[in-house]
Amino acid sequence: MRPLTASLISSTYNQPRELEFVLLRLLQQSVQDFEVIVADDGSTAETQVLIEKCRRRCPFPMKHCWHEHRGYRLPVILNKATLLAEAEYLI
């Protein structure tokens, strides 16, 4: 496996339709030497189902970083997602 150039973090909270749109657009990229980390601020199971469905279709690695919803804690989940990044650049 070749090294990853970028780790792309996309945040979400109970918006699977919008997340799916982002992931579908990433599938259309001509260069796919990146990983996707979904920073999930406590979404319901619907988001998990979408991520698993997309993970099977994606040629790039995809990670799901989730924590329980206890109010707005976006900065916390973004920090956790950053720790999962394996590439040279963080987007």
C-alpha cells in the first residue's frame, strides 16, 4: 500500500444525507491517496449505517471517530479525529 498524502476530516452530527454527499464527491476525485476520518459528535445509528455502506465502496481508507452525544462537543471530537490521522497533511 502506498503512503497516504492527506488525512481529510469531515465533521458530522445527525446529517447522514449531507455526509453522504461529501463522501460521494470524494469518490469522484481523480487522485485518491488520502484517508477520510469522519468526526462524529454523537450521531444516531443512521450515520453509522451510512459510513459502513460507504466504507465498502470506497477505495480509500475511512475511519469513524464517534463519541456519545452530550451537547455540543465538536472541538473534542475533532481533536480525537486528528489523533487518528496517518498522513503527512491534515485537511
